[in-house]
Amino acid sequence: MKKTHLLLISGIAIIFIILLGVYNFLHNNSFWDASFSTCISLLIAILLSFYFAQRQNDQRKQKELFVALLESFKQIVEDDKSFNFENLSRESILMRKRDINNKLSLVKEYSEKFRIEKQVSFIEKELESYMDIIGNHIDDLDTLIKIKEEIKRPLNLVGHKIFEIMISIYN
């Protein structure tokens, strides 16, 4: 309903502008008369508005891509396989650990651009705790399974912080 209403108003506005232009063309003898400075200033205004609109679109696209990275990171951190190691091999646990480190390094790389250095530092500290726990017990999978809740705690904090970052990106 709202979209059709907007299209109808836009269509009426376009038809009105076209009719006004035709009327002006037919009844105004100096319609095509324009000074060089008027043409140049119009051209500059068009170019500047295009430049700033494109720049704004590029920044919006970068934010969207970064939020997609954060969503991917959050999914990995909140996945059961990140803390519940039942039926997982040592290699798959290490792969998960590497995947988390890779996502963290990407987020760290762009943290300054999006002014989230403090949040990323917190995430880094919590993930270091997570990595230490896994590193200390990687050869004893039974222990890793038993201390599931201890492993899950830093991941929960990281998941909440990532969500906080995702909200703050557009502010």
C-alpha cells in the first residue's frame, strides 16, 4: 500500500515537471539562452552532488560488508561446535580455533576505521582466554567436554560484544 502510494505521487510529480517544462519551452522565447557561467555552475553542482552521493553509497556498502563479517563471526562464536566438543576430532577443534582467529584478525584490521578499538580489544582478551583453555586441554578431549560451561562463558561475552558493535556501526 505504502509503496504504491509513493509510486503514484512520484508519477504525478514527474508528469507535472514534464508538463511545466513543455509549457516553459513553448511560451518562453529565451528558454535555451544561458550564459557560460550558468552552465559551468550547473555542471559543477551536478558533479559534486554525484560525487557525494557515490561516496555515501560506498561508505554504506563498506558498513554492510563489515556487518556481514560480524554476523559470520558471531555465528561461529555462538555455534555449539565452538564449545561442545562431543563427537569432534582434535583437528576439527583446531580448525574452529583457526577460523575464529582469522575472523578476529579481519575485524581488528578494520576496527580503527569503524572506531571500535575498545570493543575489539575486549573481544581479543576474551578469545585469548578461550584459546588458552582449549590450548591447555587440546590433548585431553574428555576434559574439554567436561568444562563446556567454562569454555562457553568467554564466547557468550564475545557474542554480546559483537552484537553491540553491529548496532553501533550505523551510529
